[in-house]
Amino acid sequence: MTPSNNDDESPGVPGFRSWRGVYVFVFACFVAMVIALTLFARYYG
């Protein structure tokens, strides 16, 4: 099987070749933000 190169598969976001990469990036940012807020709340709360 060969990967399809449809325009529908491309997210159109610079730096990302697939929607999966966009989803992983957004999820990683969310997790990092939750961790940062937890640490800030523990140290400054």
C-alpha cells in the first residue's frame, strides 16, 4: 500500500504534513499547560 497524497489529507499548516501531527502537537501543548498550571498552583497558591 502506498500513502495517498490527496489535498484533503494535507492540513495546510506550515510545519505539519498530516492532521495526526497537528493533533499530537495540540494534545502535547494541552498536557504541558496542565502540568505548568499544576506546578504554578502548587508553588504560588
